[in-house]
Amino acid sequence: MADIESRPSRRRYFLGICALIAVVFIWVSSSFAMNSIFGEQNYDKPFLVTYLNTATFSFYLIPLLFKRRRKDVFSPEEYAKLIMHEDPTTSYQTTNNNAESSSRRSSLSSEGSRNDTQRSTLIVSDEEQLPSSSSRLNTIETIRLSLTFCILWFCANYSTNASLAYTSVGSSTILSSTSGLFTLAIGALFRVEKVTLIRIAAVAVSFGGVVLVSYSDHESANKKPNEQATAEMIEASAPLIGDFLALTGAFFYGCYTTLLKYRIGDESRINMPLFFGFVGAFNVLMLWPILPILHWLGLETFELPHGGILWTTLLLNAFIGTFVSDYLWLLSMLMTSPLVVTLGISLTIPLALMGDILFKHIIPNLQYAAGAVLVLAGFFAVNVATLSEVENRAIYADREIIPQDDDTSTAIERAPNNNNEQQESPTLSLSR
């Protein structure tokens, strides 16, 4: 029975891992596109590029316009029935009413048995404490969450992109990888993540792998200087500012990842297209005044993309690298955990390593390869720990399901309730 109940949880978890792997592939491709935009095509506009990428989220609101037209097609009476049928609150109330009716019938049928009455009370009490997956976020709650998320998301992405203008790529990568530490710390604070020895070791191993890879890149650049490396050294005129921006981006990433898991919990509780649609709308409406301010201060000169190749690269990167990938990222995070997704994104390092070997014919040194192996080891370790917790929760949930077959009877063991003894918590035992 426990194995049957754990199959949906395992299937859901592995679907989340598949979505995460797709995100890793998309983000690696997007990184090549960003390098082409900022480097080869000489369009160093991190704020404008991030603004355009986030604005694509607003296209998720387009299907709502067709849903709005459906109101004009149906009569008011038919549309009212349709809304009542689709209202999650109504569904939730109906579910509660059915549960109460079932509990009432169970109490009446077991009126002569004191143990059965206690069992029924225990089941109802446990169900009230568990969060219901049918309690979906309504439209107002989704809009408020989108408003909070859009600010954190934009700050994280812009800080990471802007850090590359002040510090080296190696330093930015190392500090950005501390998002795993922030995710574990903030997740433990909000009880989204459990701090275990395996998780701490996985974060440390993954972080060590990123440090090795970044240090290897730095050593390679020093041994073989070229014009690009010289340009990067010239641009890194304020490394402290760049390091601070990279660290800020990692902190905001840990914040919004944990926030979404804490507020949503399960992917069935939120309308994700509606959520991302308002994220894009809020970014378009709230952040455009910053563009002329940056232009006036001379921090980022406003300039539209020039040439068809640049426009094509920007649009493809916006729709695939942001519009599609962030939807899959959120789905993966809700199906697994924030820490799994955070460490999983570090898989871009070994994937980029494979791309360099296959397409650029660049053979990495031993230090780089060892760092990539450590990143994979950290990701594997945290997945083993998280998957074990998923199976344990499924087994625990299975024990709370009381069979109602004729051949199955349920007994409950309770400690003696004397005046001088403290009553212990009841425990369930199944006998066949």
C-alpha cells in the first residue's frame, strides 16, 4: 500500500527534475546568446535587456482576453453557472461539506463503539491540520504575490548582469553560487527546507566545485592573455562594487525562491500563467521610469537595438530564455524544493564544459573537470536526501489512510487516562 501511495509523489518529483534539466539546457543556450549580445554585438545594456526579458511575461495574460470574451458569448445565467462551477472556493467548500457529511455518517455508524468514535475524531483533527491542495490562491492573492515576486526577480537578475560590468566573470560566478547558501538559510528560517548534514555537505561540495571552476578560468586567462581578457580587466575597475552586486543577486535569488515555495507550496494551488502575466505587467508599468534615470545619470545610455540580427537574438532569448524557462523553473521548484533547483542550476557548468569540448574543441584542465564533478556530486546528494523525504511523507500519509473494507478493522491504542497521569497522543495500528 505504501509503495502505491508513493508512486504519485515519486512521479511528480521526477517530472520536476525533468523540467529542471530542460531549464538548465535553455539557460546554457541563453548564456551563449547573452555573450553574443554584450560582446560580439556590442550592446551592453543589462537593465534594458532584463526589462525586455521580463516584459515577455505579460503575454501570459493574452489567453485571459479570450476568457473574457466567453462572458459575452454566454448568457448571464449560463456564465454565472460556469463561474460557480470553476470557482475554487466553491469547490473547496463543497469538498469540506462532503468531508463533514462523511465524518458525520462515520460517527453515526460507529456510535456504539468508543474506539471507532475516537478514530473518527482523530482523522478529522489530522485533516484539519494538513494544508489542503484545493485551497487555490484567488486572483487578489495571486496579484499580490506577483507584485512581490517581480521586484525580487528583477533585482536578482539585474544585479547579476550588472556585476559583470565591474568585476571579473570568475568573481561574479563564485559569489552568485552562494545562492545555495542563502536558499538553505532562508528556507530553514521559514521551515521550507530542513537543515540536515547531507544538505549542508551538498551545498558545500557544490560551492567548492564552482570555486574550482572559476579559479581554473582565472588561471587560464592569466596564462594566455588576449584582447578579450585585457578588456575584461579594464572593465573590472570597481571590483568591490561588482562583488557586492553579485552577492546581492544571490541573496535576492534565495529570497524569491523560498518565498514562492512558502506562499504556494504546491503547483496545483496557483494559476501560473496568471501569476507570470502579472509579473510581466508590473515590470512594464513600474520599471520604465528607471530607464530615463539611468540615461540621465550616464549609467546606461538608452539605445534601441540596431540591426535585424540583434533584434532576433534579443527576442529569441526573451521568449525562450525567460518566457518558457522561468515557467518551467517555477514548476520544477514547486515539484521538488528550492534547494534542489538552486543546486540544479549549477549544472550549467558541466553542461557548458561539454559544449566547449564538442563545439569549440577546448580541452579543460584537471582542476576544471574536478570542479564540474563536484557540482554534479552536490546535486546528486541533495536529490537523494530530498527524494528520501518525499517517500517518507508518502508512507506517513499512507498510514493515516484507514481502510474501510469488511475484512479490515482499525484499532487505536490510548494510554490510561488517569487523574495523575498525562494523556499521551493516540497512535494508529492496523490489524487484518
